[in-house]
Amino acid sequence: MLDAIFGSTIRVKILNLFLLNPEKKYYLQQLARDLDCQANSIRHELDNLIRFGLLLEESSAGSISDQGRKVIKKYFQVNSDFLLYPEIKALFTKAQILFSQKFISGLQKICDPKFLALTGVFINNSEAQTDLLVVGNIRRMSFLKLIKELEKDLGREINYTIFDEKEFLYRQEIMDIFLYNILEGKSLILINNFSKQK
């Protein structure tokens, strides 16, 4: 979907990584490894995004080579001062929510989820311990297949947590800190059948 707007699958992967981790700095080889793409292709896209103004390129003092010369390493970081940065970031965040809607449809075909919350990567909360919490009797293999599809759509790994109904209610009763942070903190609750039972 986003590659239709931005013109390149690699560019979308790069943007996704930078926009969802705006505080991080990346080296070219690290990007090639993390995104599983050729360094030359990534460098081309980075140059385009630097010219556009969305990314910054900076140098850092590297190590000393075998010949005794100082090796300068270049790293890249999102330019949060760029005029269109908030709008582009919001677009990528909304696209993730759309991908999650596709995930929900698939999830409802394989089980009857009682609760589903998005946090972490979906709401740009790097402190979150999980990206997705689902409660219900989940068929593990079918669920893993759905997660793989979601990860492919988003271009990144998703950390997920599954509780059965009994564990969820128990954790809620004892005010488990992990669950409390999701229920009372920054999260997007998409399914909550427990609220109907009150």
C-alpha cells in the first residue's frame, strides 16, 4: 500500500524503520542487514531522502584501520525538524493501524478473541514490553501465520503476548503491572468483550 505512494518497497522499509525509531542512528551496513536489502539500493534511497530533507547524514569518529588511518563512519537519522515530518510520521502510523485491521479480520476467522490491544510499535511507544496483546483460545500455528503476514506488511518484527481468559482475569484482579500498563497506559484497545460483562 505505502509503496504505491512512495514508489519503492525499499524506501518504505527505510522510512518505516526511521519514522518508528526517530531517536536511533543507523549505519549503512546495519540497515542492509536489518532490512535484508543490498547496500547499494539502500544508499540510493538514503541519498534521495537526504536530498528531500527527511533524513540527516552525519559522520562519527570511527576506528583506526590496519594502515593506521582513522576510519570515518557515516550514520543516518531522521530529521525531526523537517517541515513535513509530523505528517509523514502520522501517515506511517495510520498505515500500521490499517494493517492491524487486516490482522483482526484474520484473527476473528481463526478464533473468538475476547480482548485485543495494540501498543508498542503501533502507537510509537518504544518503552512498551509488547506490541500486541490478545486474549482468547488461540490456535497457535494459525496465529503465527497471521503474525508473519503482519510482520511482512509492516516490514518489522512484532512482539506479541497471548493470555487465555483465566490468566487475563487473574492478572487483572491482582493488578499485574504488565497488564496494568496496557489497560491504563498508552494503548489502542480494539476488542474488549470483558467490558460488556461488567
